[in-house]
Amino acid sequence: MPYVNIKITEEGATSEQKARLIEGVTNLLKEVLGKNPATTVVVIDEVPMENWGIAGEQVSLRRKRGL
């Protein structure tokens, strides 16, 4: 039973976008590894930008600087 955890910054991904991610990952596991979609679990975690860091600083600060 595959378990996939997708973490994205909390920036307003729509329900439709999340549904496409879940469907796409499920299909990819079926196509590449032959996994059964009925037993494939996909979880999307939305992380506040203040809790996500790159290169030693919060993403929220990087975004304010245009990075």
C-alpha cells in the first residue's frame, strides 16, 4: 500500500488543484510501479510559509524580497 505525503506552502491551492495532484500521483504509481490505485494513499499537507525554510530563512521573508 503506497503512502505519498505531498507538502506544499499554504498559498491557496484550490480543491481542484489538490484533486489533480492526488489523481496524478495515484496514476503515476500505477503506471510506473504497477501499484493498485485502490490501496494508494495520498496526503497533502499545507504548511504556513513561516514554517517553511530555504537557505536558512523563512519562505515568507524570501517572498517579500522577491526570491
